[in-house]
Amino acid sequence: MRPRSLLFTLFGDFVRNYGGEIWVGSLIRLMQEFDIAPQAVRVALSRITADGWLRNRRLGKKSFYGLTAQGERRMAEAASRIYKLDNPAWNGKWLIVTYTIPEKRKVVRDKIRRELSWTGFGQLASSVWISPRDLRPQLIEIAERYDIAPHLDFFTAQYHGPAENQRLIDKCWNLDAIQQGYAAFIEVYRSKLDRQFLSDEICFCEEIQLIHEYRKFLFSDPGLPDGLLPDTWLGHEAVHIMSEYYQHIAPGAHRFFESIFVGHPDNAAFIKKLGRHLRLDPFAEELRRQQQQYSAVAR
């Protein structure tokens, strides 16, 4: 695992649930479990901070890293996709986004393509991307972050042919390749379900590796509604295996993390208040958050 990727996993699966801020010394110690040298950790932290995902503040001689508002949004979006057991229903409409970004901003244009792909869009044509999910909030956030609102437009529409919706799926995503990825994931983690772990340290490493491997699907699987998926979609089995294995190793993993973790004193009351609730099942917790969002919209 690269230091940058490992840090994102650490913040997304652990730190954001412990006040969102951690002493750099704790990070260095935790990264040692994966043979990452202290200097490599500091370099990765510096670059992630420069990219706007993390912020740094000092207290005396200690340095603490926490998620920025941008980082919080990205982690929340990732969590909503990782910790879900079912795909949403589809209303039959496609969200279409098109952009014309000047050549002088070519670097930004390349970043937009990566952002759209990660978010779950598929490229239908040059500068035309589609998704069956309602990703308008994500589009607005991307437009604001990269200052491209004048160059971007999006709207919803239904596909009327000449073929079926499946034609759009085949053009935009390689579902066979995604299926193969899920099959490999299932083979590895199904064999681990009955393993007994002797130490909290091993559980911690296993949880980080689990989330790291599953998080890769965020870059390839757009999270299509069931009605647009093959009858036998291995993504369903993969997420249930991931959930079962996560719950098997999480208690030990979080005990180890807590033994190393030093948060900023500003968050001490928050952490103490949560106590053992920090180990809530993330799948149930994410479902609760989504239900709260739906209720707020309904009101």
C-alpha cells in the first residue's frame, strides 16, 4: 500500500469517527504496522494537506492532522458507498453532464475526468458523462471546488432508443471486469471468515487491508441500480462478505487503534462522550444517516 492511499483509509475508517483529528506521532506509529517509514508518512501528509484534504494545526511541539471540509465531504461520500448493503431504486432517468473547459485549463480538465469517474459517472462521449444516480450535489461540489461552473451543464433525461438502457451501460462501463474484481475479492475474504485472530494488532491490519481492497471498487463500480445490473451481480455477495468480516475483526482493530490514538485536546469531550459507541456497526450507522437525510427531504 502506498502511504497516501493508506492515510486516506485510516482517516476514512478510523480517524473521522474519533473526532476527526489525530497527532502525527500516532499516525507514524500506526503506519509502522505496514512498514511505512516516518519520513514517507510526513511527505504524504504534506502532499495531502497541499491538495486540500487535510489541515494541520500545532499545539506546543505536537502537530495534529484533521480533515478539511472538503475532506469530510469526500470521506462521507466514500462511506455512503462502502457501507451500504443495497443499491437504490431507479426512477428511469439519467443524469447527464457535459463540459467545455478551455485548453489552458487542461490540468483541471483531466482532474474533472477522474472526479467524475470516481463519483460514479460513465463517459458516453467526449465531454459527456452519465449516471442513473442523482449525483447533483456531488456535481455542484466539483464545480465549486475547481471553479468550472461557467463551463459545465447538467440535466436529467430518459433514454428512448434506438436500443435499450443496457446499451448505455455497455458503452460506459465494463461490468465483466468489475465482476471479475468482485470474484477475486470474494475468493480471498470468504476463506477468512472462519479465521481466529490472536491479537488486536492483527485485527487492525486486517481491517485496514479489507477497507483498502474494497475501496478500490469505488473507482470502477458506479453503483448502478439493481434494474440495470446482471441477474447475478457479485457486488451483492462481496459487500455482505465484507460486512461479516468487518464485524468479526472490528472490536480488536478498534482496541488497537485506541491504544495508539492521541487526538487533539479540543476533541477530548467528544471522544469521551462517544465511548464505546465509537464501534457502531458502520453499515447500520450509514443506513441511519441515509434515513435521516430522506426524512429531512420529506419534511
